[in-house]
Amino acid sequence: MFSGFRVLGLYSNHVPHALRYHQKHREFYVVTSVGKSFHTFNNSLPDDITCLAADRMLVFAASGTTVCAFARNKEVVMRYHGHKQEVRLLLPLGDHLVSADSGGDVIVWDIYLRLNFDPGTFDVSAMMHPSTYLNKVLLGSRQGALQLWNIRTKLLFTFPGWSAAVTVLQQSPAVDVVGVGTATGRIIIHNIRLDETLMSFTQDWGPISTLAFRTDGPPIMASGSPQGHIALWDLARQQLVAQQRHAHRTAVAAATFLHGEPLLVTNGADNAIKQVWIFDQEGGGARLLRCRQGHSAPPTTIRHHGNNGKNILSAQDGSLQSFSTVHERFNKNMGHRQSDWDGVVALHRGRLAASTWNYYRCTMGAHHLKPPGVRKNAVATAVDITSCGNFAVIGSSCGRVDVYNLQSGLHRGCYHSGVVRGVATDTLNQLTVSCGSDWLLKFWRFKTRKQEVVLKLSAAPASLRLHRDSGMVAIAMDDFTLAVVDIETRRIVRKFAGHHGNITDMTFSPDGRWLVTTAMDCTIRTWDLPSGLVDCFLVAMAPVGVSMSPTGDFLATAHVDSLGVYLLGAELVTLSLMPESRWKSLLHLDAIKRRNRPLAPPAAPPTVPFFLPTLPGLTPQFTLPSTTKEDSQVDGPLRLLKDCGPAGVSVELTCLTSEGGGANDLLLAFIQMIDSMLASGRDFDLAHAYLALFLK
């Protein structure tokens, strides 16, 4: 039922970025690596990208021993095969491309010149093309020496170096002058024509990870460090003028000044692109102008925010972020560590106090929700917000379930239970449900906090999730099974088994019919509450969080060791106003029915009071009052089909035939209805699904 769509919140990794300038558009483009793909073109390679480079026409990406050249946003125009070891350096040079691998081979493509170096004596660690030096390449080594080569002839000169491994080579705005970064933190500004050192600096934060020179006038050089700091050096006064501490949470992979502008672009393995640092501060300092930033550690919890399914909240590494499924410009970083009051509550690993957040202000709230008189070693374990948005219900490891007012942050009372594993409140704030390590599911009155019913479970619960509209509670057990409890009858109505690892998260479909679960066995399973398992698929990394869109059209997942949020769906915007779940499985009904054939005949549903007349069917529906307005010939049948599930649509179409009690004129009327749907310009996908099932 689900297929991969795209990933949210992935922007950068440890691979240095590449910068392109499009002359026609007069714009700069930043290219960054995110595993097997690179932004902004969203192309995929067989293995993780090891290095990137770009010129004004092409983007070059190395993956393993292969180098690919991309043009026109996504088209692979050239593949370079010839390296025997992993490619780790790329350098576009006019019409040529120079690449170096970890085995000591440097290849100049097009003329296909292969230079072989012994990694024991000259292990190539940096490459650059000196400005105005025709067909020349300067190579740096881990042994500290530098070599200047003519790629068409021979070795021209060897520089003995400065007794430290070369990590960076960068051309300065002055001809013949090169910046050399070393593993000891030393920066040397060297004239390669005269073989003369002009000046040197020492960075206190470890090896030099990147160098960049301003080209818009002021003689400023930027250097990056493995600690994520950026140092700014004045070359005229030969001194440090400013620091940008913690510009990134990890090593600064690359820093590049935009040509002719006071703007610096940086990226790092913390999944962040700083676009850009602008130098307009007194004293030569910079401020952050724009950035694209995701989580620097894999998110552990994801939830949809709002009812339109367009925003996903995710939490990890001390930060709370909102990712838009429509466009990245709507993403929000709500900071570290809605309306007039805070509407988001977050628990912190190993802490008792919960924090509040305001979605619309993108800020952390003023309240820290901590129960009074609790021992210090207790931690908060479960949280829920009432449907009215006024109260937060928080469970803790010491067996308390506490209620707080979100507007004032005041404590409003507590329930008592075992070590709390899950907590939820119903739609009308009448009932609170909690489960704990004592194998008990407890029902409490929300206002009086009086315990009403206790339900014994078959194993210790790990977590629970309530679907408020249907009143169904899904409980994940420590024995990898699932139980579904009806909070009206206080009984277990379904039990599901099939996972072979700890169940990490659950989510209901908007109509409450499906339950989607994720587990450490690397499976994502979809359970149909009336019939059982309807879908199961494997993923490469164990999923730890799942959330279904309130509109029911796609699923979001978070995974172990992955910084992004993954979307599953055919496409985010469909050509139908109906959710995909209502029409996409129409052609697979036979297989679903065979797989979910019931073992016993269905039992008659309990009767309802006489004053609430209902329609027959599996899903209870109340009879609508009659109306005197006449519907058109098409709107009435179409409305009926839209209210049916996939199986119901199949039954209705079968009844159109003479064998099913219909007639040929009904078949013709159905074709006319499809024609009308297509002519109206609405529900395109729905019309095609109906027509395909009709023809079948």
C-alpha cells in the first residue's frame, strides 16, 4: 500500500560542498551530499558520495571508484571508470577533470593521463589549480610535501612543506599566492612562484578543515575546524579579527565565499547548510543570514501537527523542528532544549521535567512541567495533550500521572499507577487511560481522578496510542504483540501478532480502520482492525517513529542512524480529493480478500437505541434526515461510492451487472458518470480507479 516518496530534513553530511555560478541566471548554486544523493538535484548514485565538485556547466560526484558528471539538473552525461580504489578528490580543470583515489592514482580524464604515487612517500591529500597557471595542478600530501605538475608533461617543482600533513589547498585572490592548511592547525600563505612564505597563522582548534578568501575587497580569510568553529583572519594586519564559535555542531566540511560578495557558505556533517554568513558587523564579524538545517542526530519521535497533514514535528538532539511536506521554506527550527499559549509538550531523556513549546512563535515555552514532591531519580515516560488543548497529562517512572494547565503551567492533580508506559485522554476530557509495567490498563475519570476500571493485559505494555474519534486504544506489548481496546466497552477487541522485535511506534489512519506499526525487526506493518494484517514491508534501517497524515494520503517514518524523515506514498498531491487508501487498492481486492478470509462468520453488531436509526454495514453510520432537494443523476451515485470503502465499491459495481441484479442501462449510466467526472476536472485518479475496476 505504501511506496517511497522522499525524505525531509536532509541537507548535508561530511562531504565538502561545491559551488556553481550560473551565468545566464546570475545565481549561485550550492551542491551538497546526503548519502547516495546530492542536493539540489536529488540524483542518486549506487553508493554513498565521497566527494563533489562543480564547474559552470556540470556537477561531478564520486561514488566508490566511479565518477559521474551531471548536467541539466539530473541527466548523467558522462561516467568515468578507471580507478581501482575509492575516489576522494575531484578537481575540474578547464575541459578536463582530475581525480585522485586512496590508492595513489591521479587520473586526468579526456587525455587520460594516469599518475601513480606511492602512498608511503607521497599520499595525495589535497588538490588545486593555481589561478592563471595553464594546465597546472598543485598537489598536497599527508607527508607534508607539495608538488606542482603540468598535466600534459611532467613534474615541475617540489615544495618540501612545513613538517605537517597538508589538509587544504586554496587559491587566494592574489596570483601566485596559495593558502595551505595543515593537520597541526597551522595556516601558511605561500607564494608558489617565488617559493616564499608570506605569513602564517595558527588555529587553536585542531586541523584546518577548510579555507576561504574574500574576493569583494577586504583581505579576509576564513578557516574551519573539526570543532565546528570558524576563524576570520585579517591578512593585511596579519591577525585574528573575529570568531564564529559553534557555527556547526560537527566539523566544518567546507567554507566558500561567493565571488564578489561579502557572503560565506558553509556546510558540515551536522546536517546543516549555513546560507549564508553576511559580513556587515562592526569589527569584521559575521551574522547568519539564511540556513537549511535538519537534525544533527537521528530523530526519535515524529508527529503530524495540525489537521492538513502538511507539517511534521520531529524531536532529537535537544531540538524540536517542524518540517513542511509542501516546501522547505516553511520549515521551522523551534530552538533547543499556536496560539496565546504553548501547544507542544516534549519529554527529555533521563529527565522528570517536561518542556512546553510554541509552534507559531517557534520558541521554547516558559513552563517546565514537573510534579511536586517526587524523588530525583524519577523520569517522565509518557505524555498526551487533551483534545481541547488546555491540559497536558504526563506519566512518570515513579507511577504518577500528573495533569497540568498549559496556559498557566500549574499542576492540577495526579493519578497513581504502576511505572507508566503510556497515557491518553479521550475527546471530551472525560476519561484518562494509562498503562504501566504492572501489566494493567487503567481507566480514570479525568476531572475527579478516580479510578474506574482495571484491565489485565497478557504482557507488559510498552506504549499506547488512542484514536479519539473511534475510541480505540492500541497497546504495544513487550512480547511483540498488539492489543486493541475499546474504551467504551473497556474490552480487548483485537489481538495482533507478527512482529519479531520491539514495537517502537504506532499510528492510526484518520478513519481509525488501519493501525500502522513499526518495530526493530525492520518491518512496517499495516493492520486492518476488522480483518487483520493487510500490508507488511521491510526497510533498510529499523524504524523508530511513525505518523500518518491527518488526510490519510501518506506516511512519515523516522529510522535508526538516519537524520531524515521519510515519506511513503505514491505522490504527495494526487489528482483526486479522496485519500489514496480509498481508491489505490481497488485493483488488488482479490488478493486482499484471499489473505484476510475470516476464520469464523461475522457476528451481528449490537443494536443501538431506537432513536438513533443507522444504516446497514460494517462501519456504523447514522441515517441522515431526508431532504427535499433533488440530487443530479451523477452526484448521488458518486457520493454513495465515495462513502464506501474499497470492498464496498467492488460490491456496488458487481451489482450493476445482470447477474448481480442490475441491467445494461445501469452499465451505460456508470460510463456516463465516469465521463462526467473526467469532464468536471475533479477526482481524476478516483475516476480512473473506478473505471479500471469496472472494466475488470
